[in-house]
Amino acid sequence: MRSRHLVITAAVVALALGQGLPAQAATLIRAKGVSCASSARYVPSSVSVAKGATVVWKSACNKHTVTAYGGTWSKDTTIAKGQTTSRKFTSNGTFRFRCRFHSSLSGGVCYGMCGRVNVG
């Protein structure tokens, strides 16, 4: 019997040397558990992309958020089952994000469904 899974897809699309060619293929990030909410986590919890890449998150079940924290970038988007959200990263750095429904912050540290995008 197949359990329900939260699937977050981080599809990384970058332009190779400004030629308009995709530089990287999609990366699948999955949270495993008996239900969508149990053991919800980003797997892998971090991705590395080139400057100028666009990251796309997709939720396959339940409602989640992609919410920036601990930095100077801004994103707080709720995505329902089947929806996506994306962001183009135009500067180098580490960009942390979390699901507000399935994580908590304590002293600036994220616990639960947390992830990061490393650009550069």
C-alpha cells in the first residue's frame, strides 16, 4: 500500500553562459511519512545552483509554504496540492526557507521542514 507523500520539486533552470540553454535538470525533493504532515522535510535539505538560476517548488499533497527566513531575501508563498512557486536567484549567497505549517524557529534556528538554496 502506497502511503501519501509530500513531494516538493526543486527544478533548477539556469542559463548557460547567457546562451538560453538549460544548465541543470530538475531535482526531486520528497518528504517521507505515513501522511503528508508526518516527518515532513525537504530531501535533500539543500540545493546548490548557479547565479541566475530559477528554483521551482511543487507540492503534491496538502498545503505548504515556502517562506524565507534568516536573511535579506523575501518570499512567503502558500502552495496547495498541485501548485508551484518559483524564484530566480540573482545574487550569490545562502537563502534559507521553511514551511510555516511544518516547522518552527527558535533563536533563528529552523526545526522541521526547512531547506536552503546555495547560490554561487
